[in-house]
Amino acid sequence: MKHKKDGRVLLIVLIVILALLLGVAGLKMRGFLASNVERPPAKPPTASVVPRQVPAEETRPISGIPPSFADVAEAVIPSVVNINVVSQVPEEEQEEILRRLPFPMLIPREKTGLGSGVIVRSDGMILTNEHVIKDAKKIKVTLSDEREFTGKVLGKDRELDVAVIEIDASDLPTAALGDSSRLRPGEWALAVGSPLGLESSVSLGVISALGRPIHVGGRNYRNLIQTDAAISPGNSGGPLVNSAGEIIGINTAIQLNMSEPVMGAVAARIGFAVPINAIEEILDELIRTGKVVRPWVGIKMTMITEEDVRRWELPQKEGVIIEQVMTDSPAKRAGLFPGDIILKVDGKPAKKTEEVQQIVRSHEKGEVVTFEVNRESAGGYWRTRTVKVKTSEMPEDAIAPERWEGE
């Protein structure tokens, strides 16, 4: 029995060894056959999709979400300054205070204000709002590193609400200027400044709208950037930046829901900024001469309304009508009158006040602007007249607080 058992074990071992040898031989044969089979030519590798090369003039500013908004803020904050101003209280304001008092008493002759600014040149050139430094007797500029300097006004422009001040410093951090003409509603925006005196504050939002005209604080603003990034008193003059950290505007104004407590929720209101491209257009002149010289004809205009048509029996339902002609103005001397309906300026149709302003401002001071107007005669007939107006320099007091559009 023992021999039979040993013989079976030996037979099983031999069978296993034979199976292994046959398997190895089969693999070698398969490799030999495979190496001699004719294969179809290999396809060339598929090329990766190459993005379209966008010409430089078509590129847009970076508007996507950055890796971290904290990185953007960290890069911008060193260039943002706090501005404290001591100014004279105007006489008319003093008189108004005295009228409201129940009994005579001493009133302050000076007042303080605060705002923000942004360094645009490393030698101490700072952009801010004109209303921040208006009537300033003393200007104190505090940097993000808490160094303090005395500021000096180099130039200011009330209409655009922009001012340039300088401090005696060098090698300062600066913020780069962006391109506000390429902005689109919905792009990210950060407002940086000193809201309510809280230095180096950052708020995040989006561009809500472009080209907004508003009337606030006794001023008529045109073509502002609207944003929902929280802007509060003290933010004025600080930068509005895009997601690349570039200045796209200077924070200028807020509109409040006056049914709410003013100091209760101002940060939740709508903010506005002056586009940086509009500032760049006048910046050199502002620094060089201290002011901006604009052509002026001396009229105040408004758009024709349905009420105007019914009340005055106007011959047309839309267009621009002259509301007022300033005393001793080029328009007055040339023969424009209140009630004239502007049809064309320099031969170009003008159906909006902005179109009239744009054409007038394309001229230099002293050049002639040709108005084609529709005027009612003494007999009640409307006739077309041509009036040539020689422009003069716009006086500062011509920028009046009324809601009418002036030029």
C-alpha cells in the first residue's frame, strides 16, 4: 500500500510540472506570434486644445475670484491712507447755526472731518475726494504703518470731486491704476478705506451698475460706478479695486434710505465711485496747474417731460430744453434763451443732456459751439434758429447744487 501511495504522489507532481512547462511555452509562442503580426500604422497623438490667442486690445481686466481676497487686501492696504482735516466753518453755516440756537452763544469757527486716500506715486502723491479736503486749513495724513505727515493740496476739481495732495515722503507703497472702461456689472470689487475712522478696513461686493448719475450732498455727479461693497462716511477718497488689486475708482458717495436711522445702517446702502479713467484724463493738468480748465457756455438743461409738453404746448415730446441761461455767460451774450429746445450741437443731434455736455466739452476754451434750437416766436410759432456760442472757462461757482444738468 505504501508503494502505491508513493507512486500516486509522484504522478501528481509530474503532472503539475508538465502543466507549468506547457504554460511557459504557450506564453513564449504567443509573444512570438504577436511580434510578427502586421499592425496598422499608429495614429498620431491627439494634440491638446490650444486656447485662442487674444490680442492685447481685446483682453479684459481680471474679474474672476482670486485665490484669496485676503491677498488682494494685503497688497492694497499699505497704499491706503487716513486723512484728517481741520477746516473753517463757512460764515453762512455759522449764521444758520446761530439762527437755530434759542439764545446767543459762542459757536466753533473750525470743524474736523475725516476721509481716505490712496498713494499713486511713491514720492507721496495721493488721490482723494475734493469734498474731503474742501476749505482745509490743516491736513493730517496717516499711513497704514501709523506714520503721520502734513498734507498739502496740489490740485482739486469740484465737478469730478477729485483732489491730489502730497506729503514729504519717499519710497512709499503704491496701488496700480486699472481700466474702468472694461468694467462689467457683476465683477468683484473691494472698497478700502477708513469708514467712521476705522483705518485699513476692507469690504467686498460687486459692480452693480455703470454710468450712474446721482444728486447727493449738493452735488450733481455723472457717470459713477455703483457698487454694493459697503461704503460709509470716512470711506470717501479711498480706492475701489478689482480682484487684481488695481484701482478702478475713487469711493465718493453713498445713497441712504432716509426712512432709516442714518447712523444705523449706512454701510448697507448703495455706494458710488468716480471711474479711474475719468480721473486719469485730468490728473496731469490737475497736478501741473492745480485745477481743470473746462469750456463753458452757461446754460442749465433738462429733459423734456410729458408735463412740459402739456403745460407749455411744446412742439415735440422728447429732447433737451434750456431751463436757465446764466447772467453774463457766453450763452447769454450769444442769444440763447430759456425755453429754447436744443435740436443739434455742432450739427450733431442731441436728444439727451449728456450728449450736449459731451459735445461742448470736446472743445477748448475760446472755441465756438454751434447750437441749432427750436424757439417759440411772439406769435406762437416755433422756428429753428442757429446760435453760435464762444466758450469761456467754467467758473467754479458754475457747478451749482440744483438738480438740473448744467453746462
